Amino acid sequence: TVAFRLHYVFSIAILLVVLIFLIHRLVRVRPAMVKNRKRLALLFNRCSKVGELHLKKLNKETLDVVIGTLGNVPIEHLVVYVKECDKRLRSKILKMVQQHNIEKVTMCSKKFSDTKIRNFFLSATETAQQVDIYETTLSTEAIFGKPRATWEKNAADMGADGSISVQVMNGQPLSGQQTGADSQLLRFR
């Protein structure tokens, strides 16, 4: 019973610490974040365009904040670094591409779900002139865990009607990036 009481007291203490942290975040941190977002929005409203925007460690919620903060400023080149690019994140990126008239999109990811990838390319190229997809890997054997031949067939199927041209690339590194554990290898253009 002593162990149970000790466990109970320890659990209550952890709960109180978490509760205090959440209250602190709500009362002190959140208003400062909102104020900073407004300042950034005013700054971006003064810009005629953004040349190159790099977004790292991105998730869907953060992307919503970025889209709201940028307003309607055109972006020439959007570079997105994510661990996994699923269809929900791609949907948010498409919204951003259309809202900001992005000319070139570069996506760097460890995992890239091929679900409805053709729709992504079609939608993105309505606004963007070029979409490049890089894989974060050192492996040149497979592309996003699948054999190269599978992706080449998918690319041929995507471009069969002539609406888009998708090329499976040889894995050229992203310019300006160091080689190593986080190498970005070009997979699709």
C-alpha cells in the first residue's frame, strides 16, 4: 500500500506540473505568439513577393499558421522539408501553392505516400511551373521504399494523356545541401 500511495502522489504531482505548464502557455505564451504573428503579417503585407521560402519540420497545423501569416504575398520558390508527406499535408501545400501563386515547389521528405500523386502533380502544376520531389536518404537502390521500375511505370501512367510530364530522376543531390545522413536526392520532376 505504501507503493500505491507513493505512485498516487507522484501521479498527482505530474498532473499538476502539466496543468501549470498548460495554464502558463495559455496565459503568457499564446498572447505573445499572436502578437508576433500579427507583426509578421504586417511585414509580409509590405512585400511585393517572397523569393524563396524554406519551411522545415512542418506539420499541417504549422502550415495553416504560415498560410494565414503570409496573407496573399506571391512566392517564387517554396521549399518544404518534412518527415512524411501524406495526402493531407499535400492538400495544404496545394492550397498554399494556389493562394500564393508559387512558381516552383521543392519537397524534401523521408516518406512520400503515392496515394493520388497524379492529382497532386496536376493540381500543383496549374500554378507552379515546376515541382521537384527529393527523398531524404542515402540509398540509391529504391525510391521511397519501392523499386525504381514501379515509379517509372507510375510516371508513364501519369503522363499518358499528355497533361503533365513526370520524370523519375537519378538522385542528384539538392543544390546547397551537404551530403551525409540527411542527403536530399532528387526523385521526381
